[in-house]
Amino acid sequence: MKRKTFIYLSVTGAVATSLSSLYCHNPAGQWKTVLSQPEFLSHICDAKTISGIGNAYRSLVLTETKADQLVDLLMTDKGGNSISGTQDSSSIIAFINQNIEKDFKTGQTLVVSGWVLSVTEARQCALFSLA
């Protein structure tokens, strides 16, 4: 291969890679990663179990089967307050944990695959199962 051709192909490849990563960056995808990690369950369950819980929840609640729906529901509390997408992951985790606590206090729980979960936890598992 000629040096000129090699340099041209190398530069073209570097530019194509840079542009694709620049335009494909999706902050919502980062939220999905944080939202889809049920913190407590991840300490006692493996990924297969969490995914199974999520699949079971989605089959029970047919109105909550799409990732975008679940993200919207997880980013909003029962009072209609939502957390901004510009928040860091620790703020989002704190928001989710508060919602889980509220769910248990107000009886917003259900049994999915033998697990007693808050609705928020079940939604996290459903989102996890779609990843």
C-alpha cells in the first residue's frame, strides 16, 4: 500500500469514528443505565433473576412494556415531580430510592415472581429486562 493511500485511509477512519461517537452519544441512554439498576435487588439477585422479574412485570402490566414509558415513569414521582436529566447519577439514585421508600409506605407493592417489590423496583427490573 502506498504511503499516501495509507494516510488517507487512516485519517478517514479516524474522522468517521469520531463523528459516529459524537452524533450517537445519547444522554438518555445513561439515564436508562442508572434507572435500570435496582440497587437493593442487585445485591441479592443475579442479572438473570432481575431480568426474569422484569419480564414477568411487563407481562402483568401490559401498559408498561416499552423502555421510554418506563423511563418516564421512573423519572417522575407519585406527586408528579420529575427529576431533570441533567442531574448526576447519585441524584437519580437518591430520587429512585425515595420513590421506593414512598411505595412501601403507601402500599404500592406487588408480588412478581415470588418477590414482594415496590412498583418502582418492578419498573426498574422491567427496564433492565429490555436492555
